[in-house]
Amino acid sequence: MNPTPPTEPPSLEDIAAAGTRRQRDADRLKKSGDELKELVLAALREGHLKPTEVAKASGWTGAHVRKMAREAGIEPDERYRERAERLKKAQTEGA
């Protein structure tokens, strides 16, 4: 939704206020993203939920969740290790 263009040119105060709102929103987005990441990693460490379910519930792609998990030292569950190795091998062969 586009705001209605102002009838007068924006003032420096208008621009500064919009910049402040943007920064506040960016800070809130980063904080919520960090909180979501911690929840996702905690769920993966616990191991009671399937990684695909965790990824789907988070709204992030499976690839992004896997990358975060590996960076956090969380390796694939034994049930998924063989499949992960097959996929990795297929990706390197196709590259």
C-alpha cells in the first residue's frame, strides 16, 4: 500500500521521523529474527520435532535452517545423515 503523496515537499523533520521509524523497525526485525533462530536451534538440539517441521513452522527454508544448524554445531540426526550425504554428493557431482 503506497501512502498518498504529500501536497507539500517533505521537511527534514518528516525525513528524520521516517528514518527513525525505519531504524526502529529494523531493530525489532533483527531482535525477532534472533529470537526465532534461538527457538529453532533449541528445537533441533532437543530432537523431538522433525527438522522439516521446524523449518516449515519458522517460515525459513530448509536450506537456511540446515545452514544455521551446521554453523551452531548441530549435525544431522542419524536418521537423516544418509539422505543428507546422498544429497550433498549429488550437489557436488552436479556442480
